[in-house]
Amino acid sequence: RFNNTNVVALASWNPRRRLLVVNL
């Protein structure tokens, strides 16, 4: 999986990624 930092960065510009953050 990606590092948490990368996931947060993606969530910053992609709201849909926030769902992925919840899974992580």
C-alpha cells in the first residue's frame, strides 16, 4: 500500500480518495 502521507496528499485534491483513507 501507499504511505499514509501519499494517501493524504491524494485526498487533498481528490475528495473520493477520502474513502480510501478510511479503509487504511
